[in-house]
Amino acid sequence: MGKGSPGHTPGFLVWRLANKWRVAVDRAVAPLGLTHAQYSLLASLHGMRRAGERPSQRRLADHTGLEALYVSKLARALESAGLIERTRDPRDPRAVQLALTEQGEAVVRQAVVVVQELLQQLLEPLGGLDTPGTRAFTDELTTLLDVPLAPSVPNDQSTQGTRP
């Protein structure tokens, strides 16, 4: 797929890029026993802890953009692997708080280094990880991610026949 390929919409390109990066991160963190989704959860939990937060599963789902049910499934698997602890929130017995274990902290520190090296490689066409080109790209992605989605309307005539 080269530059300026006719018919490729921004939605298609974002989807392709997301898949390319997911596969690359999956391969990079596999030796540590992680998947991309597990890494994303652990790295987010690590960052939130460093900011003084002990998030609930719901808060972590909101932070990562993952579905709450998927976060719950990932959290159970990470707990079974000894990487996180799940405890009831003393302020809300319905909520489950998450925290890294010592083993989880060690694994996530290794994984962050591996993923940072990968990101440097993947972002090289923009000049690398900490460059004006990458900052501009990040700002544009953030702008797109900050746009709220309108609720979907079944069989909405205005969206029929359109492409992503």
C-alpha cells in the first residue's frame, strides 16, 4: 500500500495503522508473556499509580477506551498471572480497584522499555519519538479522539451507503 493510494479513506488508514501497531506491540511484548491489550492495561495502571491513583476497573476502562467487560476479563487474567491485585473499593462495594503487584511492576517496567524502542522505530518516518512531526501527529490524533461520538441510530438513512 503506497502513498496516495486511491480510494483509501482516513478511516481505513487509521484502522490499518492501528492493526499494524497492535501486531507490532503484540510481537514485542510476547516474550514477556503479554499481549498488546494486557500491556496497555498494565502500562496505564502503572502511569495512573505514578500519578497517585488506584483506579477502579471502570476508571481504567474509561482511561484506555476499552470496554468495561473486556477490562474485567483482562484484569482476571493478569491477576491469575500474579501481575495485578483486584480488591473491593472500601468506598463502593460494587467497584473493584486494581493495583500492580511487585512482579507486575517489574514486568511493566521491562515492557515499557521494549515498547518505547518499538515506538521509536515505528515513528522514525516522522523523525522519531520526541520530534515536532510526532508531536503534531499526536495532536491531530488527540483532536480526533476528543470528538464525541453521536449515539448510533438504527437504519439511519443519512449513513447508508457511506464508507468508513
